[in-house]
Amino acid sequence: MSTYIIGDIQGCFDELQHLLAQVDFNSEQDTLWIAGDLVARGPKSLETLRFIKSLGNSAKVVLGNHDLHLLAVSLGIHKVKNKDKTAAIFAAEDKNQLLAWLRSQPLLAEHDEFVVCHAGISPQWTLEQARSSAREVEAVLQSDNWQWLIENMYSNQPDYWDEDLTGLDRYRYIINAYTRMRFCFANGRLDMECKLPPENVDQAGLVPWFEVKDRVMLDKTILFGHWAALEGYHGKDAIGLDTGCVWGGSLTMLRWEDKQFFTQPAL
């Protein structure tokens, strides 16, 4: 029985299958944790959704920004873009079941020794705050009011956490921290604009979220995806698993028990 954690798949279904074959993944014994962005940009988002859904309880999925965007497209808020390569999902006979399943996934998944999220955890949050914040948004996404949230989630503000935030402002911050965050300022304020590799950033005070000096340290390792420009990151308590398969890089997976990494180059 092994525990595997994988970075952004983004519709790279064939690479996913090759990677799982490397470790003889057995869905009856092993568990696959997925750090969000199952869909978009890669050629087989439909196949990826169907496969991960078919794994049942053997798959532990968190939502990424592309997954939320797919839900927005399903509501007509945005149009299907050719570059996203998700049109096949909306033509599929099982699209409603797939979208309902996707909407039921969490923003934060927790293991006894680690947590998995798409972009990271706000440097201002304790583990308990991270848990409770995720549950707040998940409750809305899984309710009859989910369309309202998806329609109104697009904003870069607020960019600083305050426990007194309420309603849409509170939900927007939580969604942005979990699915879009990369850089922060020294005080933990989110910067939602910069997408460069950290070594190419010369803006004063701008650092990766996991390097904020006064970041609240959790007692579990944070496993995240989202940031392909990092080309993988292995810190003391944070591990980045997005290595840009969809951009011609590779798909990366970590086996937790022995901390061994497995990679599959883009085909």
C-alpha cells in the first residue's frame, strides 16, 4: 500500500498512465492524491476526468484554478477556448456527472503527515484556519448557491487576510489563496500579477508565498502544484510538484513513504 501525490495533470492523460505504470499503481491498494488542475491545455481532459473519477476513494483530489474555470465555462460565464482543449467535456454524455463530481471536490485534502492544495496555503493561516477556510468555500460550492459563487469569484481583491472578512470578500480571498497564489509581499499580502520564476523577479519585497519571513509554520508538509515556473520545489515543509508537463516539461509524482520522486517527460 503506497501513497502517491502528483502535480498538475492538465489533461496530460497519456503521461499520467505512463507514470502510474512506472510504479505499478494499484487502485485497490494505493492512493493517488492530485494537487488540482486536472483539466485544460493538455489534449485529454475528458479522459483524465473520467479516469480519476473512476478511481473512487483511491483518488484524493483538490480543486485548482483551471478546474474552477471549467465550472465557470459550464455556466456560460466564459466561453470554451481552443487553447484549453476542454470542448470534449461539454459534448460528452456524462458531462453533468463529471462536473457534479468535480464540484464536490475540496480545496484542501489532509493526510496525517501532509496537506495537499493547488497553489499553497496563505502565509497568514494556521492549520486550523486553513481547514476552516477551505470548508467554508466547499460548503458553498456543494450547495444550491454554487453558481452565485462561481459567477462572482473573479477578483484580485481582497489580497490580505482578515478574520473579519465576510461574504464574497472572504470567499474570494480563500479561493485566490488556494488556487492562484504565487508571490506575496513581506507582510503576507498576496500579489496576483507576477508569474515569473522567483530568480527573475526584481520587485522589492516580493517573495514566493512559502518564503514569507513570518509565515505561520504548520506541523504538516504542504504539497502543492500550480507553479510550473518553479520546475519543482523541495523545501523544508513545502514541496511543489508542478513541473510543466503541459508545457513540454514532465509530470512529477512523489511516493510519500520513501520520498521517492517519479517523472514522466511530456510525450
